[in-house]
Amino acid sequence: MTNGERADRLIGEARQIAGEMRRALDDEAWNLATRRAQEALELAIKALLNEMSVDYPKTHDPAPVFAHALRTRGIDVDAGVLDSLTALSQELAKVRSPAFYQETLVTEAQARDWVQRVEHALHFGKDLLRRLRRAL
């Protein structure tokens, strides 16, 4: 399997999980929506890393490696967007397990905020994937 094929599979799964994320939000399952948001974001970032032929970490917060890869490759990304993405990945990686196992209660406002931010990140990822492929 090529890096591009793997990236396509990962981004496809991220989209499927994002659908589950939206359904959980509609069902007012705030903790589950949060967990799915984290999963979708993680897979989308790892898809982009794969497209750039960067070995991604087997952790739930791949954003620092992603940010470093963009900088070292000279890929122009708005600094504010990248900072926001990195912060979101860190937040969700930290809360994913406690939320999933009901060790913390996610509020509706938190869940809606995270879902909205992940949806923006997925759009960013889709656009960046297109840019990366045009550059080849």
C-alpha cells in the first residue's frame, strides 16, 4: 500500500467517525461525541502525515509531529490555524479516555465546541491534502 492509499484509508475512516461524532451530538451523548471528535481528528492528522511520508507516532496526539513536519518541509500553513489545531489535538487527547469511561462529564457546550472545531480541522485537512497532492 502506498502512502497516498494509506492516507486515503485513514481520511475515509476519519470521515466515518465524524459521522458517528455528529450522531452522538444529535443524541446528546456529549462524552461519546467528544471521544469520536478526538478519534476523527487523530486519524485526519495521521492521514496528512502519511501523505507527507512522515512516520506518525503511535500516540493520540500527533499534532506536534505534524506541526514540525510542516515547518521542516516549508509547507505554508497559517500559524493561527496550526496553533489552533495543535491545541485542539492536545485537549482532546487529554480528555478522550476520562470522557469515554465516564470519569468526567462533558458538558453540552464543551462537546459542541469540540465537534465544531474538529469539523473545521477536517475541512482544513481535506484542503491541505489536495494542496500536498498538487505539489507532487
